[in-house]
Amino acid sequence: MASVFDVAKYILEHYGSMSAMKLQKLCYYCQAWSLVWDDEPLFSENIEAWINGPVVPALYMQHKGIFKVQPNNISGNSALLSPVQKETINAVCDEYSKLNAQQLSDLSHSEAPYINARKGLAPNERGHNVISIADMAEYYSSLPENK
């Protein structure tokens, strides 16, 4: 299985540098659609429901303090991704990268996996609740496919 660092490196190499927030949301959506299209997670790292939307804490620790993330800021190896994984990432990023970071954050806030993980937390309350793979698979499989 690939790591979130491999996925992030691939996204940055193919879609250019971007804000840390946008990179986090694209990794989230890549994971979500991999569950639907490929019947397996793209990476093993947990995704948490933070105030500004889904965040992979392990990836955050690598780009912490960097607003615009460059490929050389991420330790991953995109060559470790399979052709199927790259196809999924490309399909997701071709669609979702049209949105800016705030639009991606707003979109994720309106969707069940994030809402479910934030239960019991106030809108501006920090939390480390994990967005479950099961919730992601169930919710995104109910949406029209666009791959």
C-alpha cells in the first residue's frame, strides 16, 4: 500500500505546488474515491476531522509551517504508486483541483463522513476524531461516479 506521502508527492509533481490546505483535501478525496473505485484504501494513515476539514496528521507534520507546499517539501516517492492508483489520483485531482482550498474545505464540511466524525465537537473546537474508512466508503459510493 502506498503512503500518504507518496500520494502527496505525486499530486504536487503533476498538479504543481499548492496550499497545504488544498493538498490535504485532495489527499482526502483521493482516499475516498479509491475506496469506491478500487475497493481499497489508497494509504494507511488516518484522516482526522479538524476544524478546517479533513487532515492527515502525519502529512501535516511534514508540511507544518509551510503555506505553499512544493514537491521537495514531501518525503514520498510517487514511483511507488501503481498505474491504477495514479489513474484514481488523476481522476480525483482533475475534478477537485478546480476548486480552491476554501471551497474544498466547505465541500468536505457538508459531507457525512466529516459531519459524523465531528459529532460532539463545537464548530471551532479542536478535535482528533478519525474519519472512518467505512463512513467514507458508504457515503462516496452513494454519489454518482465520475471516473
